[in-house]
Amino acid sequence: MTEAALAGADGVTVPFAVIRKLVVGYSDLAREDAVEKRFDRDKKELREIGIPVEYVQSDEQGRDGYYIPREQYFHTELKMTGD
């Protein structure tokens, strides 16, 4: 799932080449442009359900890639009481 591939630590981008290797349905022998279309479709669907997928041209380490901003998607930790 694309979401899992992008759910790394804050500020860590995931290049498309890595996403292609990790996500089932992207790692087949299809042409690059066909896989990119699948990824574009999946990004659109994720955004439609409220999961922000961002692209960074150059992160702190000079890498290009995608990520999901934790502060916009992940919720704070829930704590259960014994009640």
C-alpha cells in the first residue's frame, strides 16, 4: 500500500524508485509510465480520503521524494486508563 511506503519519519522522503519496489502492484514488469499512472491514481485517492501526500524536491539530505506529513495525518497517541 502506498500509504505504508510513505509513512516514514518526519522529513524523510521516499523516492519513487523505492516506492515502486515496496508497493505491491508497482513492482511488476510494466512500463515506467504505466506504473507512474498507477501511482498518480493512488496519490489522488489517498488525498481524497484525507491523507496528504507531499512531494519534496530536495530534503535535508538532498533527496527528492514523497512523504506524508505526520502532523497533518497521524494522531496523537491515545492512552487507555484502567477504568
